[in-house]
Amino acid sequence: MKSLLSFFARRYIAGVDKLEAIDVARRLNAQHISATIDNLGENVKNAADAASSVREYTGLLDAIKDSGVDSTVSLKLTHLGLDISTELASGNAGAIIRKASEYGNFVRLDMESSAYTERTLGILRSLRETYPNVGVAIQSCLLRSADDVKKLIESGTSVRLVKGAYKEPPEIAFKDKKDVDANFSFLMKELLMKGVRTAVATHDETLIEEAIKFTKAMNIPSESFEFQMLLGIKRTLQKRLAAEGFKVRVYVPYGPDWLPYILRRLGERKENLFFVLKNIFD
Ligand SMILES: Cc1cc2nc3c(=O)[nH]c(=O)nc-3n(C[C@H](O)[C@H](O)[C@H](O)COP(=O)(O)OP(=O)(O)OC[C@H]3O[C@@H](n4cnc5c(N)ncnc54)[C@H](O)[C@@H]3O)c2cc1C
């Protein structure tokens, strides 16, 4: 089972080492696509593992600078100790963002399940008092996101808009996919009109076409937003948008702790699940 998942994972993961992620970023850059590199890992249980994650990220920032690739970094606060304490995760994130700031680079806080939303936004707010080079992801599946987006626009924070990859309780989230999509469309337009460096992060071609039509109709310059997609998904679309002159950034995950990320990708598409199940029984 592990080797089957590992075969499936190859499409979505750059490798286990940061230099493999740098190679993937370089290949994307050659196609006029930027990267954001993520060191896979989440829910660390002790401060030593969180410190090791900080070392990995500062090494990654060195590697990005030394190689000259066009890439930001993305990280999860539970990889930096959020399950242990807010202060620990905030201090660790601050150390990474400070290093990124020295290099003129940018850090995006991924958004994890709703158990972490409030604390992630709290840490973001306090980090932004010192560092402008940090933004966050917001999930259109959550009922609270319209309020969050409004506040993030007011504070000039860059938002990556996603649908949301975690199963959430019905009291706090839209139940139907069509409502998640409609909320994405609404928040996307708010952000495109009033936000800074908005990232429209979806593989949904209807929403991407809607973003293109909307920005043309409203005369929103293409430099003020970008499309983001995940490594291994809709590669032809990524290249087409880049060739049409849109800014495109691909999320490049790497590292040995790939299982939770791959299970989320599996759950997103029934064909992926069928692929794995079929090969188990073949
Ligand atoms: C750059 C980026 C960063 C992200 N960061 C976060 C984050 O911080 N927090 C968070 O909760 N979520 C994050 N996500 C994941 C996101 O929430 C969705 O789970 C994921 O993008 C799938 O939704 P979709 O918008 O592509 O739309 P969907 O409606 O799910 O998919 C649209 C189409 O895309 C294709 N597709 C989608 N997923 C897959 C897949 N796994 N394999 C193959 N094809 C697929 C299919 O053709 C599908 O029909 C991120 C996504 C991107 C692109």
C-alpha cells in the first residue's frame, strides 16, 4: 500500500530533498511559471521537531537565494509547533519570515483545518506588525471567510483564496460544493477589486475563466493578481495561462512526510481514489 501511494505521490511531490524542489522550481521557471516551495509536515508534537522545521525552512530560503530560482515559500503553523503553543509557532514563523525578509522573499501561511483558523489569523496579524512579507490562505468553504477577507483587505494583507481541503463541521461551513464555488466567486471578485497581490488558487476552469473575464471588464491589471495551482495538477492549463501572459505560481511540496498531503489530494478527486483502489486489487 505504501509503495502504491508512493507511486501515486510522485506526480504531486517534487522529491524528499529541498534540492529536488529547487530543480522543479527551475523547470517551472523555464516555462515562465513561478513557484512556492513547501516543506511537507504538520502537527509536530514537540519543540525539537518544530525547531528542526525552522532549520529546514531557513536552509530552503538559502537554497532559493543561492540558486536564483523564482520562488516564495509556503508553510503550515502546526509544522512549527502550533499544537504545542501559539507563542512557539509565532516565534518560529517569525524567524523564517525575518530570514525571508532579509532575502526580499515572501512567506505564505497555509490555512489548516478550522481548529486553527483563529490562531493562524492572530499570528498573522502580530507578525505583520513587524514584517510586511507575509500573507495567508483563506478557504471559501468556511462561513466566516467573508468577514476574514474584509479585514485582510483593510489591512493590506495578500490573500491566497482556496476552496478548502479539510472536512469541516456543517455549522461553520458550506455543505454543498456549489455554495463553496459561489462563495469562491464572490470572495475572488472582492479580492481582485480591493486586495493586494491576490492569488486565485484553484484548478476550476470555470472560476479561472470568470477571473479572467472579470479582471478584463474591470480593467484590473494582470500584474496585480496571480493564478496558483498545485504541482502535478492541470499542467497544460498552467502552461497555457503563463503563455497568455498571466502570472502563474505552482505550489511545490517536498519532504519525506508526504502522506497527509497525498491523502488530501486523493480525497479531492474520485478518479484518484479509483486509481489507487484499482491497483490494490489488480
Ligand atoms: C496553490 C494552492 C494552495 C493551496 N493551499 C491550501 C491551503 O492553504 N489550505 C487549504 O485548505 N487548501 C489549500 N489548497 C487546496 C484547495 O483548498 C483545494 O482542496 C484544491 O485546490 C482542489 O480544489 P479546486 O479549487 O481545484 O476545485 P475542485 O472543484 O476540487 O477541482 C476542479 C478541478 O481540478 C482538478 N483537480 C482538483 N483536485 C485534483 C486532484 N487532487 N488531482 C487531480 N485533479 C484535481 C479536477 O479536474 C477538478 O475537476 C490549495 C490549493 C492550491 C491550488
